[in-house]
Amino acid sequence: MSNTDTVIAKALAEVAASRALRERIHARRQEMQKQTEAPPPVYVLRKGTQLRLPLQ
């Protein structure tokens, strides 16, 4: 192999490593975002509705 071929091979390897790192960071960011999302409310109060409070 000539010097040019080795330089091109190293450059392609660096590009592949950079892409893999970006994909790992993106996957980790998506997982963290899923964990931090608030779950939907269990119940939704309608406007003007008052809750009962049994005190017994």
C-alpha cells in the first residue's frame, strides 16, 4: 500500500469511530429523555368539578 492508501484508510476509520460515538450518544440521550418524561395524569378534573373529601 502506498502512503495515500494508508492515510485514506485511517481517515475512514476515524469517520467510522466518530459516527459510532455519535450514535451511542444519541441513543443514551433518547434513553435519558424517556426516563425524564412525566407520565400522563391518572385523572383529569373537569372545569367546575369539585372533589369530595370523606372525613370519616
